[in-house]
Amino acid sequence: MNDKKQKVMIVTGVLAGYVTWWVIGIAGFAALRRFWPGYAALEPNFAFTLPMLLARLALGIVCSVVAGALAAIIAKRLWPPTLAIGFVILLQFIPAHIQLWHIAPLWYHVFFLGTLVPWVVLGGMLGGVPGGVLTKREKNQ
């Protein structure tokens, strides 16, 4: 694969993974509101119970793993697509978590922000791109 085509694949993988992260997140939160009336009632004030906080974190994990896997599959490499997605999303969420710092428990913020990038990278590894290294055949395409 020539250098230009590889760059296009990386950018495409990053964009696809990033959009996928948000689509899954938006759909997941919509499902939580639709099928969990207590969640919908408490969401406006971010007054979530422990199970609700855990559900939000689980949804974040799913978003991250799927986004990383998709990016790695499309780009045919682990690095830099997974790191790009992970760090962009992390940078987007830092201000929101600073604003909500006093509302949610410290462990919630630490877990979400501290594991966001690793979950995306793990997703890339699960996407079947071991170590992010192209095979000789892929390098020659």
C-alpha cells in the first residue's frame, strides 16, 4: 500500500471511529432514557444512582472499544488511529467533567477519563490488527 493511500486509510479510520463513538453514545443514552424511566427522571440534574453511573461507564466502554476496533480495521493499523480517537474524545470530555466534578463522585471521573484512551486502544487490538503492524503483503499493496 502506498504512503498516500495509507494516510487516507488512517484518516478514514479515525473519522469512522470517532463518528461511531458518538453514534453509539447518543443511541445508548437515548435507550437508557427510553427503557429506564428512573434514569430519564434523574438525568436533567445528573443525580444518578450507582447502577446508573455504572451503566453510563459501561456505555462509554462499548463506544470506545467499538470505535477503536473500527478505526484499526479500516486503517489496517493500530497506531495512530486509536490514539487519535482516544485523545480527541478525552480532550472533548475534560471540560465537561470539570464542570460536573462536584456532581458525580471522584471515582466516576477518574475511571471515565483515565480509561478512555486504553479502551479505544484495546478495541483496536480486538479489531484484529496485532501490534498495529502491517503484514508484508499489505505493505506491498
